[in-house]
Amino acid sequence: MQAIRAHAGVTRPELVKMTGLTTPTVGVIANQFLEEGLIFKSGRRNGERGQPASHLSINPDGAFSLGLNIDRDHLTLLAMDFSGAVRARISREVDFALPADTRAFLKHALEKIMKSKAVPVRRLAGFGVAMPDALGETRLPGQPAAYNGWSKLRVETLIQEQIDTPVYCENDAAAAAMGELYFGNGLHSNSFFYVLISAGLGGGLVINRQYFRGAHGRSGEVGFLPADDKSQGPTLGDTVLMRDLFVMLKKAGVQVSAPADLARLNGAARKSVHGWIVHVADQLYKPILTLVCGVDPDAVFIGGRLPAFIVDMLCDELNRKLSTTIGLSWPHALVKRAALAEDAAAMGAAILPFMDSFLPVGFPVVAKG
């Protein structure tokens, strides 16, 4: 399935070479996928001996899922088809949405998506949720006391009040990393570290095409690292915040209240972003260098709610620091913009039901021919 997903229009003989399975086994599995409507024949290839080989491709209508991202500055629900394309999206910018707010948003958004018929219920594989760990316990500036209500709630219950389908929950950075693994740059990278910059800071580690959680499920949590040498000082999660960029721009006379506003900055305002970029790169440089030296990944991907031009600026600054500060050099830019952008966590959440039913663990990087 993943070989067909990664190489649209692949033939059965090519699948035999990619997977190491026998020709009869590939034929049986492919026919089963065709009968279930998960893939379809997208033409035939001529010019070779024997019967022309059928091209096999993922059927976008083969399965659907829903993904919800609950974060401290927004709520986003989207519907995804089997190819990874977003069929419907509803988002609301809201600071510290309480469970009751989320319940009302979800009810409205689900009604709207179902009314649009973007998701056939009979093809719905499940509902994924991505949210920060300890959402109600980790304190951020402006967080209301009632926000700790998230600590007393099972999110699965909130979802199943609205829709009868399997529910899968995951940390937001982990979900974004999994999304990148299956539908983004991860198709060409065996190992990578994913940095998620949204209302907070998170990370996820993929090693040999598997999401690596660590002994206690805390791998990749760069937000908890100290921002300075003081044992009781601020953490990176305290100092790498989109909110600080908004404050910096406000001081420069530019009103910004949501990530979408950043994409509309003019030339002069974009220059004022540089100071924040330098600050964030200074904060992330040592943790990323430690990961690079310790794990030696193919790449470090940066994603989240920042516009592409800001992420690219940050990647350039980090690559500059990595290549010049200690004299190390790599054959290519190590830090790159993630393929999944603003809705990375929501898309990662939507992928969770597919992972449970259709996607492999530790699938190999494969190439045609």
C-alpha cells in the first residue's frame, strides 16, 4: 500500500522488486485492494513484452478520516481522503479554548462537514486528535485558571459524544512528525527530527522510518530543555513562542493577531522579523546540533503555523550556524521546511486512523527500477 502511495502509477512487477514479495502474493494483495476500492487501475504501460502492465494508484475515495488539532491559540478540524488531500477544513482562532468551547466548535464543524458530503460516513476510517501533552497543566502567559479543566477530561469521550467512530489521540508534535513521515518529506528520509512551532514548541523523532518515543514517551520534547545555564531558569518552551513575534511586530507598529496575518507582511515588516529569527535560531541551535551529532538524521524539518517565508528564514539561519560556528559542514542543507505546513498537526491527526488500518510500520524507502 505504501509503495503504491509513494509511486502513483506503479506496476505489479515493480511492486515485486520494491517489496521483495513474490509475484503471486503481490497479485493477491493488489486484487484485494482493488476489490475493496482502496486502489484503482490508472492505465496500462505498453512497449514491453507480454501483456501491458496495469498502473496502480491510490484511490482518493477509498477511505476518509477526520483530524482535530486542539491548541492554545486555535481549533482546527479537517477531513482527509485516502491520498492525503484535505477535502474540508474548518478553523477558529481562539486563545485557550476550554472543553465546552471545543465541544461547541466540534458540533458545528462536524455538522458543516457532513452536510457538505465531503466525507462518506461508510468510508470513514476514524477520528484523530492532536494536542499538546499536559494541555491544562503547562502554563503559558495569559492562560486562564479554568484551562486546567483539560486535565480532568478524556478527549475520546468529548469526540464520541459527537460522532460514533474509533478515536485516536496523539501529541501534536508527534502527529505532525508522523504526517511528515507518511505524506511529506519522510517519503525520502529514513531518519529525521521534526520541530513544531505553534502556540508552543514541540518535537518528534523518526528513526529508520519509525516514530521513536523513547523509554518514557518523551523523546523529542525540546520545549522542556533549559534556555540558559540556570537549573531553575526558563525553558525553550518559554522562550520560543510565536506570541513573542507578534509582540515584536507590534512594537514596530505592525498589528498581528494570528499566523495568517504574518503571510501578508510587506517588505519593511518582513525585515523586522529578522530579530525574532536570530533569537529562535540561537535557542534551537544547540539542541539541534546535539541531535545531529547524536542521531545523525537525514534532515531536521521545521513545521507548524508559521508562513513559509519565515520558516525558510529560520532554516537558513540555523544552517548557517550549523555550518560555520564549529567548522562542521554537510553535503546538503540539514534544516529544511516541512512539507506539511500550517495544518501539520491536524493532518497528522487525520493520518492516525489510516496508520492503524492501512499504513505499515518501518516501511522502506523504495525507488522505481
